[in-house]
Amino acid sequence: MVSDIDIAQAASLQRITTLARERLGMDDAHLEPYGHYKAKISLDYLESLQDRPDGKLILVTAISPTPAGEGKTTTTVGLGDALNRIGKKTLICLREPSLGPVFGVKGGAAGGGYAQIVPMEDINLHFTGDFHAIGAAHNLLSALIDNHIHHGNALGIDPRLIQWKRVVDMNDRALRKIVVGLGGTANGFVREEGYDIVVASEVMAILCLSSSLQDLKERLGRIVIGYTQGERRPIYARDLKAQGAMATLLKDAIKPNLVQTLENNPAIIHGGPFANIAHGCNSVIATRAGLKMADYVVTEAGFGADLGAEKFIDIKCRMAGLKPAAVVLVATLRALKFHGGVRKEDLNQENLAALEKGLVNIERHLENLRDQFHLPCVVCVNHFTFDTPAEIALLRARLESRGAELVVSRHWAEGGKGAEALAQAVVKRVEEGEPAQHTYAYPDAATLQDKIRAVATKIYRAGQVTFSDAAHKQLEEWNREHGHFPVCMAKTQMSFSADPQLRGAPTGHTVHVREVRLANGAGFVVAICGDMMTMPGLPKVPAAEKIDIDAQGQIVGLF
């Protein structure tokens, strides 16, 4: 079987300046090319589009992830290509891949088969340097904190109450808990420290939620880095005069990146927070740009709909005033059988009993999207060659009994052509159906604890929510000043519960919030549930072992 990277490397790409001019009417002066096939879009150009009407926003989300894979990004790309094929001017808006998963489990995250974003190797590796800039800006603030303490600590920062970790864009569990400042007084103040992965950085969230360069700088200044001794007064990044230098490092990273699909359709890739430990959506700037430049914008939110879609609605849409016109819920029969108890090794075999058992997972996500968030929804099966007619018929009958539409899509094997039926279903739902009237899982006025309970009980179907003493005490304090913030749930992506082993659609479980973090610049509170880590580790056999480059500079092993 031909690999994703083989398909991508055989593609015929258009120069990005030509594609922008012919497909988007964009003059070369508004682009900052990074080579022939990728470019930054100037913020001045995006500002000039503000009087244009908005296109339709389509959110692609998925059932709870499994080791079998669901193909959410692949579906997003295939749907975008298909909408262009049927005459709808469409832009795809995605997140940038993190090096952590690229070298960890996934080995690549730009779609798959004949529904990919290219240049695939560049996008999966250093791309235009956005993640490096985010990591540098974050770690500059870390250095300024330790430097301030070393030179007298005029602000009275309590080293025990510093909230700001360092970051690196790699899965490295050994860095979760460390000690810095060893080796004598010349090396600073000895204290406990730790690392998160770059995608969990508040700087990443700030960049993705900012509306402009000035907004970015103001948000950076609002970051709470720690507290003073005694009174525990918050210390902000602006107290260290850090926001200007941080924004300077991000002056190019804030500009969206323009690339293309295998079918030479335009795509914007910008930002990359994970949905299991952050808010899981591409940048507001990119999404708004797409809505001004196209009739349809197809975007995705990370992992399952209980994480990515919930945060897309409750955080991104709430803050940016975005209104999705419809949702595509992606599933595979293999993944549904996994939720029905089948081992990964046996998923290619027909198993109607397991499929029927696993259907509760897709039904739960469908209920949440339609009944909790009140969004019109089309269900897409990302087709595999070993899917059987009997399995498809069972899923179709079950969904139709619940008033849901199912489309079997073959974009992985056929590109946009294989997703035309999905595109037609989406257009029909948007243009002929009732307009979406989306709602949120909780009101702004609710307490932070009640917002967490609302997500856990309404979306996860938890029986109760418990808080560690420290988390409860902290939330009580934050309610006074930050109670209007939305909450960003950090939990396993593998289950509706906080236990990754609970497949299907568990109910009555307990969600335990062990830690909370204030992302004051981003404008939300993070609730860390169960055993969730904000610095992942590599698997026993990381994808890095298969990634290589030959003497001619050809990369292999990115799947």
C-alpha cells in the first residue's frame, strides 16, 4: 500500500503565490513566502477584508478516539476538496502539528491518503517556525522570572508560588518535574520547576485566541506568573515588562500560514493547542480570515466532540463570536467496534455484535451536538476497505432511527471525488435546513465549579465531580475575579470519563479535578482531571524510530 508520504511527495504543487492569486484574488504583496509552497498572510491584508460578508463555518469533530484511528483531519481535507469540486469556494482551516506526536505516536498529522495538506513534510516538521517562536516567547518569560529573583526580587515573588513552567515541543516525561538553579549562587535561586509541551503553553492559547497583534501583546501582559510572599498578590508578565519582547518574538507567528491540498485547494494552518490539555482549535485570526475569503470554511477541533467540539463552542465561539452553521461527526466502523470491546488486532473482521455495542459512543456524541449545543449534524463514516455492507447497514439503521443522516465517504482513497456525497449533504443541511442556533454548556455567570460540573455531567454524563482540597480552595478564590471565565477541561481523550480504559459511553462515573491553572491572558481556567499530564511521554516504540532521511534529502517514515 502506498504510504501517505509517498502520495504527498508525488503531488504536483502550485506555487503558493500563483494559488493565492488565482484562487483567492490575493496579490503577491500580501504574502510572505517561505519557499515556493507556503507563505504567511499579512495582517494588514486581513484587516482590509473586514467589510466582506462571512462565509459558512463547518466544524468537523469525531467520536472518542481509539488506537484504530478516526481520520478527522483527513475528513476535513476531503470535505474541503469536495466542496470546491461542487462549486463552493471553500477554505480549510487546520491546526499545525506538534513535533511531540509526530515523533511519538502519529508520525504525521496533515491528513492521509489522497486527502492531505502539502507540503506534508514541512507542515509536520518545522513549518514556518511558529511553534519555535511560541516556545521561545514562553521560555523568555521563564528566564525573566528567575533573573528577577536572582537580582534582588524587587516584586517579592515567592519562588514556591511560581505558576509558570518552561516548555519544549517534544514528548519528554523526564522533564515533568525538575530542579533549577543548582551549582551555586551564580546560577540563580534553587527551586522546583517543570516542563509542559509547547501546545499546552498559555502563549499558544493566547496566540490562537488573539484578534490582533495589539490584543496579543495585551493578553501576554495579563499572564499571571506567580504570587508574592505573604499577601499572595498576583504577579503579571507586565510587572516584569515582558510582554513587548514576547510579542516581538511572535510578530511573524501571529500571521496565518497559507498552503494547499493535494488537489491544489487553499488551506490555512495556524496554531496548534491540543484538545485534551488545551482548547484544541486553530487560531481565531485564521478562522475569521477564512470566513472573509471563502463561501465555506471547514475547520476541525481536536480529539472527540466531548473535548474539541465542546471547547470550540464554549471557549472559541464564545470569545470570538463565531457561529458554526453545521457539524460533521466523523467515525469509523473499526473505532466503533473497538468501543464495543474488540481488540485492535481483530478490528478488520466483521463483528455486528461488537458494532452494535459500540454504537453508544457515536449516539452520545450525536446527542451532545444536537441536544446540548443545538447544532445541525451530519454523520460521516470514514470508509475502510474491510467495512462490510452489513456493518454499514446496521449503523445507518440505528442513526436513521434517531433522525440522523449518515454518509459513507471515500476521501482517503479517492480524494475530493470520494467526499462529494458528504459535501452535498453538508450544503443541503446548511442551505435548506433550519439555521443553527447553537447554545453553550453553561452561562458566563455560573461559578467556575458549576461550569466544570456542567461539562462533566451534561457532556461526559458523570455522576459526580470531586475536587482536591487545593483545587477547590483555588477556584473559590478565583471566582471573585475570574468567575466569568470559561473552563478548559484537561482529561483523557480516550473516554467520556477520566479513565482511558472506559470505552463506549460510560455514565455515573466520577470526574476528579486534581489541579486547576489560571490562564489569565488566554481568558480561561484549566481543570486537570484524573491522571492527565500536560507533558506527554513517548510510547515504547516511538514513531521517531521509523523517520529517516536519505542521501538525497528525501524524508521517509512520516505516515
